[in-house]
Amino acid sequence: MGAEPAAEPYRWRWLILVVMLVAEVMDLLDASIVNVAGPALEESLAAGPVGLQWVIGGYALTLGAGLVLGGRLGDRYGRRRMFLAGLAGFTLSSLLCALSPNIESLIAFRLLQGAAGAMLLPQGLGLLRENFAGPELTKVFAVFGPVLGLGGIIGPVLGGFLVEGDFFGLGWRSVFLVNLPIGLAALAIAATFVPKKGGDRTVRVDMAGAGLVVAACALLVLPLNQGQEDGWPLWTWLCMAASAVGFGLFALRQRRAAAAGREPLVTPGLLRKPAFTVGLGGIALFFGGLIGTQLVLTLFLQIGEGFSAGDAGLGNLPLAVGTAIGGAVSGAFLADRIGRKVLQIGPLIQLAGAALLWYELDSLSTGSFSIWDIAPGVAVSGVGAGMVIAALFSFILAAVDDDEIGSASGVLSAVQAIGGSVGVAIFGSVFFARARTGDSTAGFHHALIVQACLLAAFVAVTFLLPKKGRPEEEQHGITPSASDSGPAGSGAKQDVTV
């Protein structure tokens, strides 16, 4: 009797890839698209510096705090169901953001939007694993990474175009309304073509653990956003101390849950791996500095030099081009040839770019500034950042066992988002402390000093990471045995993949 023929691949699987990419790029765009809307928000809603920091960083806060929970909910209730729910929530909260009558309601809806994104984002790669296998899955990941990276790069450019275009008199509101037609179309296609597949109701969701993560994140970001405005009173320091306690309690709860035979949100073995835990710190340091300096660049162009939203968005192009070049060089051959040294060379190039940018800022002549005056320093910084971005996750995941990769990927993405939120709070406070006095150049200088400190700490962390990285497909929880044994991910543990 012959072997049973392999099941036919799902007919509409490539359409699923398109929907996943569209939905998740829309999600990632909102992390950066609002950067150039600051002055417009300030004028329209009387938003001060703290309000702007919450609008920008609040989204990343709830996104990061909820990512691991979102992945676990997908395991229990089904990835299709959670994807549709997250996409519907994201689209609705985008509409609410656009309709916000004041800065307080906008902040609240941005927090809601980030929470919806946390339900949406973890499901994409899991759905692809369910519908692609073998060589096709490798091709999918080869497309997935660069397209998602593009979302973060084009955010400020698209945001500037929409704000300056003032289409139908909507101004900054169009930054959020652009999600409506895209979200509704993606919802209709996903509901029609993504196959139904139930979750595993035996999976238990640690809601108390998730609550600890949310509380710890909030206790960290709240004082960082408000501290500068309030003069760093005692409560800000107490909140940050309580945040550290909260993260410690979460780690303890995960270990106890595993010891009692319950399923934790995060595989506890990860927290016992020094290279992984140190790598989490590296992720936070690097992306906090990267997101923070990108925000300061945009604020400097608009508040300091009077650029329009559109011109400020285009001012991010040298950074985007540099990042693309650095990522291509690192991903194509450099990381494979020199190993983790690429994570040390990249920050040194960033520091060189920051030094060049410092010199360019000192050389500015009043009234004759253009983006080309600082483009070389910004572009060089982008090259160094791109080298790190292309390789960082693979080196951290090299310290992780195969059955832990799904959980580890979710944790790393969550820390990346939270690090970005903290970066917005710190760099925003540093910049506005001097910008309020009319000296935006000094504010940029101080931000560059903070970035240099973070990069120096990051370089120190890299010496504790493995010398070689992981192949791209294994970074997403696909081991050769899993890929070869049938449907994608059928033999792999699927805690959470982001």
C-alpha cells in the first residue's frame, strides 16, 4: 500500500500573506506616523510636550505590554478569531482617535489602539505557519521581514504628507482615518479567505501575570513622561522602584506556574538564560535610543527649524536610506562573516554619525538651514542602526532552545515596543527641557549625549551574546524537523510568535 498523498496546499494561502502584511504594516505604521503631527496636535488640541509624549509613546506602551498575552489568547481561542477581533478593534480605535475632541481622549484612544494592536500583531506569523510549509514558508519569511521594516521607515514620510496635505480640512486626523479603508478591506478579505481553525481551549491564560506586566510597564513610563514636567518629585522615583518590583514578581509568578504544571505566559527557562536576559536589556537600550532620536530629529525640524509636517517627514529619508543600506550589508553577508562583531561595529558607526551630526548642528547658520546640512550625519547613523537591526534578534535567539523560540520571539518584540515607549519619554523630556527656552539645537545635543550613553551600554551587552546568529526561519519558531514533518508549525511549540 503506497504512502498517503500529501494534502493540497490551501488555495488562497498567498492572499492570506497579503492580508497579514497589510494589516501588520498598518499596525506598525502607527508607531511612527504620529511623530510629525506634534505641532498640529499642539495647535488643534492644546497638547503640551507631555501630551505629545503620551500620544506617541502610549501606543507603544500598551502594544508592548499586551503582545505576549495576545499570542497566548491566539493559542486558546484561535488565531483567525483573534486576528479579526484585533483588526476590528484597531480600525475602530483609529476612528475614535480621529474623532478625539481633546488631548485626554486622544491619549486614551491611542492606548486602546495599542492594546488592539497587541491582539492583532502576534497572530500574523502564526497564521502563516498554519498555511505554509517547507520552502514556501522560507520564502514567506524572506518577504515578511523587509515589508514590516518598511512600515516603520515610511511612517513619518506618510504622516507628513497627510498632515501637510490637509485633505478635506482633516489635518492631523487623516493620520488615523487612513486606517479605516485599509482596515475594513483587510477585515472583509480575512473574514472570507482565512480558513477557520479552532484554538486549544486547554491552554490556560495567566491574566494575573499579564496584569503584572501592564502595571509594571505603566509604573515605568508614567514617571518618565511626567517627571520633567513636575520637577521629579518623590512619587516618580517610587513608581520606578515599584516597576522593578512588578517585573520581578512577574518572573517569579512564571516560574511558580511552570513548577505547578500550569502554562506560564513566558517559558520560564528563558529567564534562566543569562544571554537571553542580557539580550532583553540590549533590545531595550538599542530601540529606546533609536526611536527616541528619530522622534527628536522630527521635533527639531518642526519646532526648532520651522519645517512643515511634510518637509519634516521627508527629513527622515536620509535615516531611512541609511538604515536600508546598513541592513542590506549586514543581512546579506556581514553578519555571517564576522558574527556578533557586526553588533559592535554598527553602534560605533552610529556614534560616528552622531559626532558628525553634532558638528553639523554647531555649523548651522541662522536662516539658511536645510535638511542637507545634517543629512550626512543622519544617514551615517542610519547605516549603523541598520546593521544592528538586521542581526540583533538572531544573535539573542541563538541562546534559546528550539522549543522556546516562539515564546522568546514574543518577549523580544514586547521589550522592543516597551523600549521604544521609554525612549520616547526620556528623549522627549530631554529635548523639551531645552526647547522650551528656545534652544532646540541644545536639546538635540543633549539627546545625542543620551544616545551615546545607551549605545555604549549596548556594546557592553553584546559581548555576552552568542558569537553566531540563528537562520531567519528558526527565529520565527520553525525548526527543520517541524518544517519537514507536515504543515508549518505542526511539530513546533507555538507559544507566541511576533
